[in-house]
Amino acid sequence: MLALVDANNMYVSCERVFSPRLRGRPVVVLSSNDGACIARSNEAKALGVKMAQPWFQVRHLEKTQGLIAVSANFELYGDMSSRMMAIEARYAPRQEIYSIDESFLDFDGVRGDLVALCRDMRAAIWREVGLPTCVGLGPTKTLAKFANHVAKEAERKPGSYPRHLAQVCNVGAIDRPALEELFAATEVGDIWGIGRRISAKLNESGIRTVRELAHSDAAMLRKQFSVVLEKTLLELRGVSCMALDDQPEGRQQILVSRSFGKAVTSIDGIVEAVSEFAARAAEKLRQQGSMASAVNVFFTTSPFRKNDRQHEANVTIPLVRPTADTRHLVGAAAGAVHRLFRPGFSYAKAGVMLMDLQAAGVQQAELDLVGDVEPGSVDTVPAKSSNQAKLMAAMDTLNRRFGRDAVRIASQTAVSNGAETRSWSVRQERRTPRYTTRWAEMPWVKC
Ligand SMILES: [Mg+2]
């Protein structure tokens, strides 16, 4: 039996843990540069705020309806997510972390009442990290996702599904006629993997509810739609077509890019931003145990500012040897900026992508054919490579322990002069403190 555990309105719920004033109120979380609503509380949904709706369109609700907006605080959400995932992992032998707030658990071999176990797990997550969750159980991933949908809707919209299925729903324990009823009450678009386009097409061919889909002909679906939809159908019938992936492959490339909070016109500003992005990317690279063989760097003006002169710089730099060393990756990226920067432009966005990744362990000891590299060129020094790895590990440990950027490459704050807020910083005027990852922002309790 599989379970899909999902936090309700994750970002809003994380904010509510530390700001009780947000509870029971309509709340939205804004994307970087405070542009659009990327998360909504149930109360905000009820006011009609749509997913990804631009903030300026709903801003008036602040005055009229008491809508509260906060800037996205991804450092907080990421940390709360890892805490939640760790609790879930205690309850099942295998876990696939599917997104920041969802994981599949495989209860294969676990005996006893799984619904009771999942209620315990929900209570533990609530008690230990303060996040509300819903759990769906089913014999396949698609059915577990479906059960989760039922659990969530039954709680959020009384009357949509039977009340006793709220919060934790096990479709594996429901008899056939009752399951058919749940299927009949659900539109095909609510099924995992069926997007707006496919559901419109299904509707055209007369398939509106999940029940109608489940009774469709598999061969017809494959022919008229895709193998993917056929698999969805089989999964709805209880035939597992998607395995649990508890050891996901590392990413093939790592991208860190941001739109600037205000235009950057100086080369030092671009160097600072690009150094920061390369350092962040390098951290992620080491986390997944990889090395990069090439670095792509880009920085560009805004195509939306039609009156500005436009320039887009984009270059890929192959590295002499694959590396995970922040100093080399930042050096390569900053070098590219020095070659491509053109004065007189208002740059709006930049990014660094690490490419051609390989596992750090498989790097072969090699002859030092390029031992005499000019100083300042992009290279790693094999004789010192184990020292480099140790240095990077020490840097990561210090940053984990004392907060991000406790140790950093100087060019990351070349312009900002060591200050935590960077010259190019993303606009986040309403960001709450990073309560769980920064000593200086820890909540205070006065008693
Ligand atoms: Mg969720």
C-alpha cells in the first residue's frame, strides 16, 4: 500500500506556524519581486484569488477584505519541508520525496491499521512542526494521489465527499460500489497527470468523470491519447505502472537564476550576482555528490522595458577538469562576466547553470597533462584535489552550522561590502524572518 502525504497550502501553513495572527485570515504568498500570488490560504481562495494571479489585481482586497500578503521565504519553507519529510520517514520503510510538500510512502510489509498509523503521523507532523497535512492511501501512485485529493476536499469542502474520508483516506479499504461513487463525483482533470488540455479533449469524447475514464477502453486511450494516459487508467484500476523512486538520480544540470530587484548597471554588480548564483549552484552540486564539467553564465536586460537598449550575454565555459569547488566555479563565472559585460545597459536578470554533471566518486586519477596552467585560468589542480574537497566540505559544514554565507567567496559581496542584503537583491518587502535557519532571526518568546 502506498501513501501520498501532502501539506495543506504549504507556504501559507509555514508562515502561520510562526505568525499566529495569520491563522483564520485570508493570506497569500508572493513570488520573487512580489509579482504574483504563488500560494493561497483557503480563506484567500474563497475570496476568489487565483493561482499565479498578479498581486496588483488583488491588492485592493487588503483594504476591503483584510487580505494579508507576505513575500516568499523559501529558506523557511525548505527547512520546514526537510523537518516534515524526516517525520514521515519514521513511519514507512521507503519514501520518495516528490516535491517540497509531498512524499510517497511505501508501507509494503507494514502490518496493522494503516489509517490509524497515518492519523498518528499527521498528529506527529502537526505537533512537531506545526504543519497541517492530508494523507491518501491506495495500491498505486495514481490511486494514492486520488485518495489524497478526496481527503483534502472532504475536509475543505464539506459535502464534496463523505465526511469520514477527510484528512486520511484509504481507497484500498473501500468497497467497489463506494469507490465507484467517489470516481463518479470527481472530474477527470483532478486526476494526477491529466492537465487542462487532455481533460478538455477527454470531455469532448464524452469522458467527464473519473468513473467514465476508469471504464474506458485502454487500447482506445492509447491510440487516441497516449501511453501515459493508458497507464493512468491502469493505475486507477489498481495495476501499478509507476514504481516508487526512493533514490532519485541527481539532476543533470543545476540552474540558479534571479530577476534583480532593481536594474544593475555596473560590472561589479553583475559579478556580485553571478558569484552568488555560482556559489549557490556549487552548494547544490556538492549536496548531490556531483561535479560539473561546464558552466553556463547569462545576464540580460529586460525585454519588457521596451525603451531600454537591449543586450543579452550568454556563454558556456568548458572546464579543464570537472569540479565541485566553489572557487573554480565562481572564478569561471566571474571571468565570463568580465569578458561579456557591456557598459551602458540596465541589466535585469542573471543566472548560472552548471552542466555536464557527473558523480564525484567516478573521477579517475589522471596524469597531470595540463599541470602548467597559467595562473587565473579555469582549472583544478589534481595534486590538491583531496584538499579541495576537504576545504569545500568544511565550508559547507560551517555554513550549515553558522548560517548561509558565514564563509563565502569575497566577490559574492564585492559591492554590498559584506552586508547581507545584496546590491541586486530580489525585492521581498514583506518577507518574514527565516526563523529556523538564521540565529539572528530566531523567534523570541517573552514570558
Ligand atoms: Mg500541498
